[in-house]
Amino acid sequence: MKLWNKKVAGATVLTLSMLLAACSGDDEATDTGGDTGGDTGGDSGGEEEQVTITYAAGVDVTGATEALIAAFEEQNPNINVEYREMPADTGASHDQYVTMFSSQSAEVDVFDADVIWPAEFAQGQYALELDRYIEADGIDMEQYFPGTVASGNFNGRQYAMPKFTDAGLLYYRTDIVSEDQVPTTWDELFEAAGTLQGEGGTEFGYLMQANQYEGMITNAIEFIASHGGQVVDENNEVVVNSPETIAGIQKMIDFVNSDFVPSNILSFQETETNNAWVGGQAVFARNWPYMQSTSNDEEASEVAGNVGFAVLPAGEGGTNAATLGGWMSMINRYSEHPDEAWEFVKFMTGEEGQKISAVEGGRAPTIAALYEDSEVQDAAALFANEQFVETLQNAVPRPVSPIYPRISDIMQVQLSQALAGEITAEEAAANMEAEIMAAMEE
């Protein structure tokens, strides 16, 4: 995802996210990781030994990464950080990490991880468990948004520290809908989208992401969670075949098959949503925070100055839910410098590091207190908006599971068939239950 401001050329706050619970790892093996690397700190007397660690992260055009490294090295003169730029395609980065860590390579010490990776990397014995460091340094995990902490926790252990975050929002045309008229439930949105379609030169009442890809899963999780449903619960049990989850799926089906969405909504991803929105074609739209910036680009947007946003609607149970996106920082289990790696992770994900990421890179902090900081608020309009902060605080992760990629594939196929009218919501839930359980047993 991206957030822009006048001081920043561009920033990436990546979605999709996304998160997730299932097979338990081998506790004995988990406890041994990371302790084989020598402690090269300065306890031997004299000057501290110079240590170089390698930090791998995706492409960053904002300069925030360089600023983070420079600030850290100034405070830790005995630790040098080499930055390894990973592909912009998160799938390609993921595959490179898996190849690297499965061979127990120590070439990377610290790496940024999509919020949907930690459980997989923990189960695969790729990542170092961080609890002993967190406890030793007295890190208060309650300062972070709960969903971001949960995304980095697997089997009760913390494997990743929240770095920056993202969550879905409901956009609306302020020249058509006043702030006090913004729908607060899915039923209200359904009615408003149908009633207001065509107003202000629009063609559609609502836009969303319904193509068969990860973005569709983030939309589905929002429908499901807002109706009180889950896919996998906190006990690693598959609970997708429930009345609540079925109700959420049915509501998503209703929207996709309505007359107020584009006829080709099943091909819509974020790009198609953004293009139609800035072209003035819709009254409401679901997308990530970056669309606030593209909406108000006077040179490219036909709706500049007429865009508002709110939390996504509540379901029948009265719950609002936005799917969590964003990135975490993790340590390679096979790092030869785990202590120095932790110092860098602690800095990047602490208040000072996250403030640098927000001010220099426009990245949304995961520490609630930073949204009260005037410099952070000045970095992007969203950071000073109470509704945006509320959305981040209540963001829900996708299933926290080491086999999340498989779970996502299963959900994509079944939900796509349901949205296309090939199966019912009940059949989709039953099929997902059976297939996800089978995948977990494997």
C-alpha cells in the first residue's frame, strides 16, 4: 500500500496483506534456534568488535530505509548494517527467503516480512523466536496495535515485531454523501449504493476487489469478521463452517451480484478499483489507505477534494472489521549475530524507528502513541484522522497459520465459485472446512 504527503515522494504500506493459525511447531527445535551464533558484543574488554549485519527489505523509493540505518548506526557505532534490496514483488521475495532459509543460510540477518508470513516462517524453523529478547529489554507489547502483534505470534511465541501497518477503508463521495449519511452497516451501504448510483455523474454505487487473488481474501475476511465469523480460531481449529461465516459470505455474494457494481467486478483488483474511483465512476469504494492520496491528486483525479473515508461497515452482529495489512521485522534463525540483529529490530520497530518510517516514508506506525506526535501527524493527513487510527486499532489478521498460502488458495477457489453463482455460501463454507482440515493434516 502507499501513503504520500508533501514531504515524501512515495511510500509503501503493503497490503495484503495479510496473518494466521494452525499446525504447531516442534517446541524443542524452536528453543535451540539462534543460540548457535556467537555473541560478538563488547564484553571482552577494550573496544567493541565491529559487527556487520545484513538487512533485507523490499524496494523503498522514499529514503526511509537509509534514514533508519543511519540513525541506528549513529547510536550503535559497533554495528554496521548492509541493506539488501529485495524484489518489489512480495511473492518473489517470499520465495527467495524460503530458498535461503531452508538451506540454513546466514547471508541475511534481519528481514522484513509481510504480515501473512510469520507463522509459516516460524513453523519452518526459519525465524528466531524473540520472547527472550522482548522480556530482557522490557518491551511493552501492549503499546502496539493488537492485530499487528497477533500476526507475529505463533503457538504463543513472538517471532516478528510490528513495523508498519495498513487496513481497509470505506471511501465515499463527499459531494454526494454527507458525513452524517455515511452507512455504518453493510445493509445500509447496500441500500445507499443502490439508491445513489448515478448521482454526481457516477455509474456505480460501490467498488471492491472480487477477482480471484489475495485481495479478494482481504475483502472476504472483512465480510466474515464483521458478521462474527472466523476461518481458523485462536486454538488452531477450523471454524469456517459456521452460521456467522456463512452470513458474511452471503453478504459478499449479495454485493457482487447487485446491480450497482460493475458487470466485470470479478476482474477487479486494487488497480481497477482505484482507476474507476479517481475517474469519478462510483459513490462508494473499499480500498487501502493509499487511495486517499490518488483521489486527491488534482492532476489525475476527477474527484479531488470530494473524497471522504470511514471505517468499513458493521455486520449483523454490530462489529466493524478491516483486514490487517502491513509489514513485520524478523531475524533469521541461522544468523551468526542474533544479538546485534535484535538491536536493529528493536530500533526499527520501536518509537524512534517507527517515527522515522512515518515521517520519512509515510508508513503508518503500529504504536498507538505515535499518532499523537505532531511530526507524525504532519507527515500524512491520515495519521491525524481518528477514524483511520480506529481502523488500524481494530484491524483483524487473516488466519495465522504456517500453511496460510494453501488456506488462501482454497478460499480463493471456493469463494470465487460462490461469487460466480456456481455454489452457495453454505457449500463454499463446507468445502473450505473439509479442504483446510485436510491441508492441515498433511
